[in-house]
Amino acid sequence: MRRYLVCVSILVLIGASGCVPRPIYRSDIAPAHTPRRSTPRSTSSRSKPPAVVRPTQTAHPVDPQNISTTNAYQIGVASYYGEQFHGRKTANGEVFNMYKLTAAHRVLPLGTIAKVTNLSNGRWVVVKVNDRGPFIEGRILDLSFAAALELEMVQAGTMKVMIEIVEEAE
């Protein structure tokens, strides 16, 4: 009986070690594989915060003073969404991936490709509209975490943006 309990305990520990409560963000410097600790952590020690994700070079900075709004479809406040919706289905049936360049808009046809420009710093990124939202009054767009990271708006949470249509959905 004791041998049975030991085996069950080991299996439970092995299964629980693979569970991660939130995504792990790694920088380019972090190794692809972190070896497991051989000694268990004490309950009094604090774990290190995850490494910060550095933006890739897909967002293109522009001088904020020279941004032209002549081709703007819409200008307003954008926010972003991530962890709580990661893995859920979007309005067009795709599984939401917070690490892809996507967005949610109330009326743009699903599949529309849009250029979103952060009006405070001039950075812009091209996203695919694959969901509906935002459902908070005063906001025009919900960006994925990756798109918000590219626009450098993650820390602020919301930012004034300009939406331009690059390619209309079929």
C-alpha cells in the first residue's frame, strides 16, 4: 500500500510540474530550455519574474509630427487583450493567439487587414481583424498583446491610434 501511495505521489508531482499558470515571456537572451531544479524551492523564497518580451522589428516608427491622417478610416482610443482570451475562439472561428498580430473591431469585416498607428510615438503595425469588440465605450479597437507590444502601449494599456485599411476582406 505504501509503495502504491509513493507511486501516485510521484505521478501527481510530475503532472503538476508541467502546469504553468500564465505564459512565460522570454527575451532573445534567455535559453530556449531552462533545466529543472534538482532541489525543491522553499516556500519562503520568491520566484524571479519572467523575462521581458522585447518587441520585434515589425512595427515601423514614424515621426509623430509627420503623421498624415488623410487616409484614416478611424481615429480613437485602442486597448489590448491577452491572457484571459488566449486559446478561446474568435468571431471568425480562429483560436485567439495573443502572440499574433490581430485585432478586434466592432464593424470592420472579419479578415480585413489594417494598419494601426500609435499617434503618440508614430509606431505602426499591420494587423488582421479576426474578432469583435471592444465592448467598452470610447474605445475603437482591441489589439492582441503582440500588436500592443509592437506599438509600445502595453504599459499604458490604452493609446490614441489611427486605423487605415490596407486590404479589405473578401
